[in-house]
Amino acid sequence: MRKQFKLDEIDCANCAQKLEDAIKKVEGVSDAKVNFLTQKLTLVADDALFDEVLERVVKLTEKIEPDCEIIR
């Protein structure tokens, strides 16, 4: 399943790249793209585990970029 989410308060392109690299390492994530210009996250994960994977991604985002929020 591929879903797109709005990111609130991603501050720079470097931060976006750091976040994307970390999200790609999360168990269950098939692919991820963080676009700084559009402030969007595209997340690809298995349909059956998507909600669980998304929760891991949200927690990781809060840890790496405390000011950034994934708007669901």
C-alpha cells in the first residue's frame, strides 16, 4: 500500500533526507520518500501491517525531528 501524508514543520532539505533515510530502515517499510518542497511523506508498506508500520514511523519522526509532525 502506498499512502501520502502531509508533514508539518520539516525545516530543511538536509533534515528531510535524514528522515527519509531513517524511515527506509524501519521494519516493514518497502519504500519512503520525504519531499522537502511539498512537505510530504510517501510511505510504501504491506497492506496488512500498514497501521503498525505507520506508528513506528511516527515515533521515529518524533525522535529524529521533534518539531515535525506527520498529519494523518
